[in-house]
Amino acid sequence: MTLEKTVIDNIKRIRKEKGITQEQLAEACNTATSYIGLMEIYRNVPKLSTIERIAAALGVEPQVLFQKREKDSPTERKIKAIKKTVMQSVEKELMRALREELY
């Protein structure tokens, strides 16, 4: 994983974890929403000065954005497994309800 990808992935992850939209982040960083959107799909690479502004807007130290993310913790793995089970159950029930509705 390249350093650029690490930084962008961290920005996107932290933004989503904090419930901040691309528009809100762009406004806080005095940049265009399209810039944030293109950055998140790896079309724009932020300069260091932009990374500093983004970090401030996200409420983290800039160096946090450069750190490779550790693999999921045991708790995160459990949450993902539960989420997968629940989503499969919901999908199964939805398909059953749709079949009943159609026939």
C-alpha cells in the first residue's frame, strides 16, 4: 500500500466514523467538495498543507493520517460477523416477503 493510499484511506475512514460529509469536510478545509470526492477515489493527492487542514477538521493529529491501519481487532471482527449474519437474515426474510407478495 502506498503512503498516498494510506493517507487517503485514513481520511475517508475517519470522516465516515465521525459522520462528516464530504461537503462538511470541504467547507471546514476551505476547499471544493469535488476535490474531496476526487481525493477519495484517488484522483487527487492532497498536499501536506491540505493534509494539515483536513486533520484539523477531523480533530486528529496529522501523523494519524499517515499510520497504516492495523488489522481488525477481535471486537471489530465479531461485529462484522454479527453484521453479516443479520444482513443475511434480513435478506432472506425480504426475499420471503417478496415471494409472498408476488404470489
